[in-house]
Amino acid sequence: MVVKLQRPILVGGLGLSFSLWMLDSWHDSIVQVGEFGLLSALAVGGGLWLFQQNRPKDSLEQLNGMVVDRPTVESAIAKTETVINQLAQESENHPALQTLREQVAQLLLELDRQKIKVAVTGGKSVGKSTLIHVLEQNLETQNFVSLEETAPLFREVGENSDAAILAEVAKSDFVLFLTNGDLTDSEFQTLQQLKAANQSTILVFNKQDQYLTDESASILLSLKQRMQGNVVATAASPIAIKVRKHEADGSVQEWMEQPAADIQQLTQQLGEALVQQGQRLVWVTTMRKAGLLKAEAKNWLNGTRRDRATPIIEQYQWIAAAAAFANPVPALDILATAAINAQMVMDLGNIYQQKFSLEQAQTVAGAMGSLMLKLGLVELSTKAISTVLKSNAVTFVAGGVVQGVSAAYLTRVAGLSLVEYFQHQEIAIDSGTGLNLENLRQTLQKVFQQNQQIGFLQGFVKQGMKRLLPEVQPVEVLGVQKAVG
């Protein structure tokens, strides 16, 4: 039986295999690759899966503890504008551009904002509305303070999500977080999120009057110990008390009397914080907004780049499949896959503004190959694909099918991992020389797990079979799987 090779990508793979087998030395120049010619890949390869070189770790922006002043915030806004400009350069008609530009212009105006926004948030029935009403009557700084109530947190599914509510809270300069008892796990986690976002917060233990004195003191102590921060007890709307008056004639008069709100400590601490730190609070909020806007713009930019990267990954995965399927010698499979992945590094790097030299691309491809071997991804993928092939009654008459599909799969994982890794790099900065192997290892594991679902593997194997054996159909003869053309 003769299987006809009608797919151009398979012809390219055979050509690569023959060239690798006959090649005695590596060339110093590189030319563009395609499905019909992969000579450029030869300059990149040479056992790169087994080569690993340590790189200096990338520096990460640390917002916690940063001194926040006007120049710092202006720098953050400028970085946000850089991302937006990069998006405009790569997708000049992107539908989000106008809104992004309007928002970044608004950030510059925010720097001189005088009115301080205070978000009053918490779960259901903790007294947010009542506290706002009382504060507006008693807060001496109310002329330059805006108290804004949020929707209740921790509600049932189907209502406004906590994430959406906290996104609104992030736009405020100060947060009053209300609870009416000891913290639940949900409340504690939310407070930790606010802390991580550098939001100045006072935890308000409201409705303390509903507890006995000893109970109230115990709860307040527990809150202070858990939060190790600013905690204040209040009673914005104390429970009415019964007043009894005995008259001279022996009669008794009774009525319900509403005690005054107990918020003195809160008004004092909040007022001092807003007066002393007002300008800094505005700057911190503006910087936080700049970071959120930058992340939004970067998501749009990454989406645009991913649309360009996806067909490149698909091209190289099937080139790798054809090369591995055609190579009769396992060692040549490694060379071919390494060469293909190294060229893919350069092409994807160009999309993500991570400019790699030939030597750097070799190092990245080698590091990824070494990580895949150490993590056991090569063995796991081969076993998984072999299982799928057997379960789908696919013959092994073509000995390179498993190797071919596995090579395509690993090339895809490598490509998607690079995309995921590049997406977290700073925009428009050449960081090709700063490969962080630990981050790359974590990304490889994450992407591999995401692409291990049986449904995906079955579809991937099916695509691979169509490309590698376009005319072979599985049949069963005497209970043995065979293939005919």
C-alpha cells in the first residue's frame, strides 16, 4: 500500500528531515520560513530542547510601599497612555480607542480634584444608609466630602456581583466597610482585597448597641486583632429605650426614646484622615485608576496580538507534526522540533514587541524544551495522545503518527505559553533578554493543564490525522486495526 503525500506541510516536513540528516554544520544566516521551506529553522536549532541558560529575573512594579506624589502619578498615567498609543499603532480602528483616550484625559484632570469620595460598603442590613445620613449631619468636612453608598455585598447569585461593586469602590478615595458583628470569611477576604489595592479603609463595627456590653467589647477586640488596622465601633441608629417616669400622684408614664447616634470616634478619625491626607488620597486613587485603565488597554492590545499570533502557532504546530512524522530517527525529531520552536519564538516575539536575536531565540526554545522535559509534559502528552488514538480505533501502521501529533501538541503548548508569558510583560519594552524561567515554568504548567481536556485532545488528534494521513481510513479486519489507502 502506498500513502500519497498531498499536503504541502508534510512535504515541507520531509524536506526538513532530509536536510537535518545530511547537514554537517550550521549556517550563520537565517531566511524566512514557510510551509514549503524551513531552511531558516536550521540556523536556530541543534539539540535546543536539552539546553538551558539562566536569565536575570524580570523586575516587577511594586505599588505597595511606593511613595505616591504627583510626579509618580503622572508617570503612571504616561505609561497608560503608552499602552493606548501602542494599541492605536497596531489597530488604528479599534472600537475601544476613543473611550480609552477620553478616560486617560480625565485622569489628568483628577490630579487637581478637590472633593474626596468616600465609599460606604458592606453586606446587607449593616446600616449603610443610616450611617451616611448621620455622618452628613455631623461631619465637619462634609463640604469637600462625598459619601457614596454601594449595593450590598455578598448577595445571592443573579444580583450585582461583588466584583462589579468592588470595581466601583476602587474609584473612591476612602472606604468605610461596615459589619454588624464578627467578620465572616467573605468579609475578611474582601477587606484583604481592599488592603492589597492600597485603599485606605476604616472597618466600622456598627450596631454595637444590639449586644451586651461584654459581648460588644469582645467582638471589637476580635476585629482589631484580625485586621491589625483601623477599627471603630458605632451605633448609627441605637435601639430605642423605654423611659419610665413616676409622677407625684403615683401614676407612671412610659414612652420610647431614641438615643443619639454614637459615631463620635468615627467622625473624629475620618475627619482627621481626610484633612491630613486628602491630597495624597486623591493621588493614590488616580494612580489606581491609571493602573486599571492600563490593564484594560493592555487586555485590548493582547486580544489584537493574540488574533495575529494564533495562526502563527497553528502553522508551526503542523510543520512540527509533519517533520516528526517524516523523520525516521528520533534524534532528528528533537532537532526539527527545537528548530521550529525557536523560529516560532522569534515570530511571536515580533508580535509582542519582545525582540529576540537568533541566540536569544535559541536560548528561549532550549529553556522551554528543558522545562517540558523536567515537568514531564513530553511523556504525559505522548501517553495521552496514544490513548486517544487507540480509543478512536486509529491504526499505528504509520509509525510516526504518535510522534507527529505529539510534536504538534507540544509546539502548540509552547506557543500558547509564550503568548501567555508575553502578555504579562511591559508594553513596548524590549525584555527579550530577561527571560524569567520560573514564570515560564508556571505558565507552561498552566497552559498544559488547560489543554489536557479529553474533548480538546480528541479534536486535536482528529485534525492531526487529517493532515498527516489524509487518505488513510481505519478499518477492522479480523478484530485487528488496519489502515487502507
